[in-house]
Amino acid sequence: MALAVDELRIYGRGSLQVARRLRYLLDDVASVTPPARHVALGRELVLLDEGNATAFELEHDRATASTPSRQGHGP
């Protein structure tokens, strides 16, 4: 999972939409994968949250970055 999202998370750091869409992707994948994969997905969410905490100074922006966005993920 890390190979799929690390560069998006790192290079998209500071972008509200990258954070929101990445969160949606991770949540969506977790909803259809076996529980054994949830540990890896949880690690990616922790890394995303930690990056958001330092990338966005305002609480409002951190909260927005933590809200999943389905836009761009199909119908």
C-alpha cells in the first residue's frame, strides 16, 4: 500500500484536495479489503494525519483536510 500512496502524500502535502481524496481512497479500500490489510491502511491514515497536522496551521484547514472527498473516484 505504501508504494501506491507515499508519493501522493509527500508531493501533495499542503494540498487540501490531495489530502481529502487520499483519505477517501484509503477509507474506500478499507471498506472492501480483508481485515488483515487494515493495519497497513491504518498506518497510511496515521501518516496522512501527521502530515496534515504540520502542513496546515489553521484548525479549520486541518479539519477540511481530514474530510474525505469522493470527487475523482468514479460514479
